[in-house]
Amino acid sequence: MPTPPRLLVALHHRWSRHPRWALAVKGSLAASLAWVVAVLAPAPFSEQPYYAPLGAIIAMSSTAVRSVRQSAQATGAVLVGAVLAHGVDLTLGSSTLSVALAVGLALLCSGWRLFGEMGGWVATSALFVLILGGSEPLEFITVYSGLIVVGAVIGTAVNLLFPPLPLTPSEDALDRLRSVLVDQAEVLADRLERSGPLVADEWQRRRRAVVPPNDRAHGAVAQTREAMRVNRRGHRYSRWAGAQAGRAEALWAAADVLDEVVRLLAEWEHTDRADVALGPEIRPVLATTLRSYAAALRSDREDDSAVRAAEAVTRLAAAVRATQRSSGGDLFVAGALVVALRRGVDALAADGPATAADHR
């Protein structure tokens, strides 16, 4: 089989990194199909065809499962809003009070867990019926709700035929998290080697820096897991998805480990304390261990960096025991650092953070 031109490969690579582009194309296709169906439908549906594309847009989502769920939730919200507005209109007629009451009731209903993120359509639907229903509110409700449902069905069908599978964006999010974690470990090692105990505020800033990329990685991987469900392409990429899940678990364990390390250093190894947790004997050994851990995070599964990191943790534990014997201190915090780093190394040994690339 001939190799694809380099330009096509580059375009495909960029396309896979931006799932919003595919969502826009599918949304345009679904809206166009919904418009055609509405225009070809008998009157009075064909007289107001723009509600069908609106339903198609509502159904467009980042995963096929979410598309089905949002379609059902939005349809229910639209129907509830329409019924509320019609009931208020029959009771009070068209007036300022009827608008206020319908919107108030709709906003109360929009908080129902059943509607999820689509709850806002209850109030929108109620306003549409009150303002645009005119002298034939039941006919308007039928046309409006019917076309919304048809458009949502078409949008859901398009998403099921061309299901999104954002494995590459999830991989990018994990790459960014790994880079932040490697930088975190190396900076901590550098500070311990060159500066010794630091001011507590600086340790806390280092700790908070991991939170945003960690949250983004969690969100990206959760979206990919959801996208694998009800996805006709899922079986083709199940190996990659499984490897990515293992990689994510290893990186999240690393984030927890480094958070614990920084937390302990922030509380016990800073210039404001007279009794620091490590002292000059253990501090350089911890720095070396952190550098080995950073190398294991950065590397792939083929080299022995995880083994070297495990050996570094063993040396750190030996240094803690030796210092404890010579000083007679408890060194509980140093022991906690050893436990945390050993847990992180074990997670890397189970499934290294770079293994997902082997299954692409």
C-alpha cells in the first residue's frame, strides 16, 4: 500500500487533534438534513422549518452517548415548557403576568435533574409558545415540538453514524500533564539540592500548579471513555483506549504522589521551622530520587528508568533508616515521603505513562 502524501498525514493529524472541527461539520450536515426534511413535510410543519435545524443542533455533542441523552433531555424540556406556557395562557391569557408566571414555573422545572444540562430549554420553550403561539397555540406547540424532535433525531443519527472518538486530544492532555509533573519533580530536586529548605509559600505555589492540567486530563479521559460507548469504531481502538486508561492511572498516581511530597515539604521542610523533616543528610538523597522519578515519568516502557527509580527509592529508605539510627529521631515525615514515592514508582511499573503510543 502506498504511503499517503505527507500533507494528508499532517492534515489528518491536525484534524484528530481538534474534535471541534468534526463537530462543526457534523452539525452543519445534520442541520441541513433537518431543514430539507422540514421543508418537504406537509403544512403546517413546512411553514416553520427552522425549528428542525434547531433540534439537530441541540443533539450535537462531543460523544454519541451524550448526543442521545441530550436529545431526550432537550425534547422533554421543550415539551414541559410548551405545556406550562399553554396552561398559563389558558388561565391568564396573554399578559405580563402570564409571561412572569410561565417563566418562573419554567425556571423551577429547569432545575430537575432529569433534564440535566438541557434544563434551560424549559424556559426557552415556554417563551416561544407564549410569544409566537398567537391565536393557534396548540398548532404552534405541535409544529414547534414536532420539528424539534425530528431535528434531534436527525442530529443523533448523524452522530451515531460518525461517532466522535477523541483519543488524540486525551493523549495530548496526558502529555501536558506528564510535562508538568516532570517539571515539578525536577524543580523540587533542584531546589532541594541548591537551596535547601524554602519559604512555605513557594512550596504551595508549586503544589497548586499541577491542579489545572490534572483537571483537564481527567476531563479529557472521561470524555474518551464515554465516547467509546455506543461507538461503532470503538472495537478498532479498544487497545489504544485501554493503554491510555493505564497511562492515565499512572499519571494521576504521580500527580497524587508529587502533591503529597510538596505538601509534606511545605509543612515540614521550610525556613520557618527549626525542626525540618529531612535535614542536610537526607535532602540530597531525596533530590536524586525525585530526578530518577522524573526520568521514569518522561521515558517509555522499553528502558529501565522505572527500575532505576525503584532503586533510588530503596536508597532513600536506607538513608532515612541510617539517619534515624544516628540521630535517634523519629523521621516520620521522611518515612512518609519514602512511602509516597514507592507508590508512584509501583504505578509506573504497572503501566508506564508513555505506553499508549505503542497502541496508536
